[in-house]
Amino acid sequence: MGTWQGGCRVEPFEALEVGDPRQVGRYRIVAPLGAGGMGRVYLGRSPGGRFVAVKVVRPELAEDGDFRRRFAREVAAARRVNGVFTAGVVDADLDGSPAWLATAYVPGVPLGDAVAAHGPWPQAAVLALGSGLAEALEAIHAAGVVHRDLKPSNILLAADGPRVIDFGISVAGEASALTRTGTVVGTPGFMSPEQLTGKPVGPASDVFALGAVLAFTATGAGPFGTGSAHALGFRVVYEEPDLHQLPSVLRTLVACCLAKEPGRRPAVTTLLHQLADTSGGLPAIPRTVTEPGWLPEPVAATVYSRTVAAPPPLAPPPESPETSERPPTEPAPAEPGAGPPERPAPARPGEQRDVDLPPPAARPSSRPPANAGARPAGITRRQTLLGLGGATAAGLGFVGWKIRGRGSAAPGEQRWLFRAGDSVSSAPAVAGGVVYVGSNDHNLYAVDATTGEQRWKFRTNDRVGSPPAVAGGVVFVGSGDGNLYAVDAATGVRRWTFPTGGTVVSKPAVAGGVVYIGSVDKSLYAVDAATGKRRWRFRTGNVVDPSGAVAGGVVFVGCRDGNLYAVDAASGEQRWKFRTGGAVLSSPAVAGGVVFVGSQDGNLYAVDAATGKRRWKFPTQHFVSSSPAVVDGVVYVGGWDRNLYAVDAVSGEQRWKFRTGGAVASSPAVAGGVVFVGSEDGNLYAVDAASGEKRWSFHTARSLYKDSAVADGMVYVTGGAAGVLYAVTL
């Protein structure tokens, strides 16, 4: 779909909605770009025609006097940043209604999207990227600013070099961050140890983040792996990064940047010299990002396609009748000379069968397509779905609207898409025709499983940390605020709250009227499902990330201390523990008197449920954080070595393995003789359970680390940072 300009495909922008502003300050609003922690971001155009990204601050923040004072201080500092490889603040009105700031518009591709789409970069290209980023940090630090959130999505790739963006949460010197007291600013896996432990943060913190970014670019994965925010934070503070995949030159440089102590990291100026020295011996890629050809060829082509995209025309003023909603069955009038909409071809397995809305305005030299400006007949605004693509500014991706045609859906076809208010933080759960999913915007959403319409949302005091579990008409879910919530599944009204001593990322396990939940406070709790009263507490040696499994009056749960525990479900007493060679982030599965669980030592274990003795272990080539699924005598499990494995449950012998394009951290779901699993490469795969052959794949724009859920002929999967829940036909 989309239009073609200069031989490249260009995706449309998202349409403005009713309620979106048409004017902010001196800027006419062209299109919404997305949402962040501070508020909504829009593409704006100045009276002189300059495009900017306008960030409109959320009303509740703008009304906070302390916030406004900190905001003003930080914006003033960010405006002093003036570097070639930065995109800083160009305008702001901190006393406006609403308060807003505008940053330079950068048509480009986020580094994270480029790596997800085209894979890791060669060493020379990574070193060239590092040179540009180090120079950007030099300019930022010279202005007395510490960025504090350097990460792949805050780095835009352009033909003439990268741009470091999003100074909205940067801090000036020792100024406090734009958060409430006690909240950490930054992104898990890229934050420095001193950020995570509340120590003073300076330029060395950005150097740490730069090292993590370079490792990610070279390998496709962060140096501290994946998992919950607290799991990543623990590794950053206490464990060494995994750099074994890095080439020798890059490994040495990145290791210095990732030193635990800030004083042991190189200064940015020193880093610039080191990068220049090392890149000189690698002629395959230009030494600097200002020279043509610095980007790997597939990435360069994608960057070009984004760069030639023309923004849409200005939105009509609010009073214009063009902004009103038409009746659901009334098609939009076509422009003069427009032909009928093109009839879509039959969908293929794994294909998103969508029809694009009007593309961006074509350049004068381009001939617009015949159906430009027309909405296909019979398509309503309610059927409009969000498709990823387009340019990026202010660290948020442009998105294009897509519409699914009417009629029956083919296997692997997107049925609908639901967008949460922020990145999705949990795997989905399905019960009674409703999909429940948590988000980093602090909300638990209930979404109609058939239509994708929101039924209700329930707000917690922090990000929703755990996948929800549904039992007896109640949704149980954990939060970053340390609480386990019980929410009425029909109404979204809270029934009770149970406090733990830390963030709850473990999925609740419900059995016999009791909820079993793990916590970052190193404990497993048993909570009465009806009253929210504690039954018992079992202390482990470290964080309890995975969900427990209950069978035969025993709760089986893995722990970051490397143990699989068997705990009496009634008393909370330990029956046995089984030691693995690494952290256990995998939720166990129990079948036929055997507990199956993965470990970060690279093995899948089969453990006797009664005695805790090992039956067998199956080795993979990397971490196993995927939770196994056991069906008909076969254990299905994913590995960080990019494989999905089928293992005989009795013998531990491999039946088959299926290769994906990225790490498999999500847990397989099995239904109708098919295994469904998400991969870091952004694909949801449907694999024949008997043969291991691919039936189809469904591509999203983000890595899929969360478990999928299968119910009533649909598979539901979350697109992580994109804030998207997909419904895909089986």
C-alpha cells in the first residue's frame, strides 16, 4: 500500500481526530505524531512554512506549579544545545493554555526501527554512527545538559548523519527531572547504574547509554538482554553486559562505556578520538557520517524513502465542515477526476489486508494516484486502524491510517488493532469475549475481542507490571506501584488492592480461590481471591519475575536466584528447590507429574514434580526465558538463539526446531495443531505443531517479546513499544 515517490514507497500520515488542536501558538497543526509521558505530539507548520514537532503538555502536569518551574528551567537549558547532530527546542510557551514546546522536525528513521527491519550493522557502520552520536553528546554536555534517555528510538537516521532528539526529559546540570519524587527518568537497559540507584547523574551517564546503543546496533539486542524493567535494572547494576557477539574493536570500546563506575568511563572527547582511530582501519564504510554511504545499504534506502515523504496539507480550521464526522455508511466525496477505489486482491496467509487512506500530498513532479483523497465506499471511521510508517520527529513515529476491508478474514490476516495510550507493558489475557492488556500509561484496558472497541479502562498508580489473569469474573493484575489489584471483569471497578513490597511483574496464578503472585521484593504471596487478605508469604533469594504454576496442591515458581521452587499451596512451606545454572525468568509448565522450565543457563529442564529431581535437560544455544507450553507429549519453547523448539516431553529429545529472524522470548501458544509465537524480528509465526513447518507469519513494526493469547479463532499479540494490541485470524 502507500504511494511511490522517487522509486521508494511512502506511507501516509495519521489523520487528525475530532478534539485534536488545529492551532498551537503560531503553528498550524498538520497531523498527530503520537503520545509520550508529557503529552501529545503533533506535526506543526509555522507561518513561513517550517515544519516542527509540537509537544502539548498534559493538562494535569501543566497545572502543577513545581512541574512548570522545572519545565521552564529544562527548556531554557535545552535551547542552548546547538549541535549538527541534535534536534533541539526551537520554540515554547510555558504559560500557554495548553503549555507546549516545539522541536526541530527531522524526517528520518528511528535507529531501533532500522535495526529491527534490517538487522545488526557491520562494525565500521556502528563506529561511524558512534562518532556522530559522541559529537551530539559533546554539544549537549557543552550546554550544561545531560540527556538521560539516549536510546535507539531517540536517535533518528538521516542521510547526513544521526540526530539525537527528545530533550523533553533532559536535565540541566543538577536540576531535577520532569517526574515526581522517586521516579526514575530513562529507559530500562539503557540507563546507567547511577540513574537506577539514585546517585548523582552527569555526562558519564550518557556515555553508558551510548555504549548500550552501539551494542544494540551491532547485535540487534541490548547488552543486558530483555525482560521487565526491574529485571533489566538488576542486570545493569549487578551483572556484566553480554558483549560476546561484538567484534573485537567494538567490544573493547563498548566495554569501557559500560563500566559500572562513572569515573571509569571515557569522556566524550576521548571517545571521539578513540572512534576516529578505530574507524580508520575499516575502509568498507566511510569513517564519518557526513560522507555518503555511511549507512548500510538497506537502511539508506529506507531513510531515503522517509526523507522524500511530503507532509499532508494543512488541516482545515475547526469550524470547517470538512472536519466533522460523516455517517458510518456515507463514503467521503472523491476529488474532481478521481476514479473508483481499487478493489483489493484476495488476502494471502500472513498478509495485512488493508486499504490505505489518502497518501501524503505528492510532490509537484509526481502524478497523484487516481483515488487520491477518497475514502473507499462502505468504510467508516470506526474501521480505521493504525498502521506504522512514515517519518519520525521528536522521538515518536509517524503512523499511517489503514482500513480493513469487509468480509471473512484469511489465516494470518489482521482483524483489528487497538492502540493503548502508551507502550504496552503486558501480554494479553482473553476471557468471556474480552481481551485484557496493561500499558505503561498506568491503565489496564478491557477490549472487545470481536470488534477491538474499548469496553473500559482501570487506572493504577504506576505502569501495569504483570500480565492480567482472569478468574471468577475478576481480573487480577500487578503494578509498578507494588500492588496486586482485583478488578471486576464486567465493569472495571476495583474490588480490592493487596500491597507487596515491590513492583509486581509476575502474572497472577489463580487456583482454589487463592491468587499466587511474585514480587520484586523477593517474595511469593498467596492472597485470598475474594477478600484480598494475605494467606502466607514465601521468601526467595531474589526477584520473582515469572508466574507460578499450581498443580497437585503445590505452587511451582522460578526465581532470579537460579532456583525453581516447589511451595505447599496451603501452608507456604517449601517442599523442595531445584538449582539451575542461571536466573529463571521462565514460567514453569506442569504436565504428567513433571515440571518444565527454562533457565538463562541456556537449558530447558524437566524436573520431577514430587521429588525435585531432574529428569532431563535440553540445551539450546542461548538464554531460555520463554515459558514452555506442553501439548500432547511435546514441549514447545523459544530461545534467545532465534529458534522455536519442539522437545519430546518424556525423553527430552528434539523433534524439530524452527528458525526465526530474532530472539524468541515470548511463550508459545498452541491451538488446533499450530504453535503461535512472537519473535524479536517483529513477526508472529504460525508453525505446524507436528512438522515444524511455517504456515504463515504476521509482521508488526516492533519486536514481540510478550506472550500471545489464543481464543475463539483469533490470536492476540501486543506490539510492545508501539502501544498496539493486534487481533489476527488463526
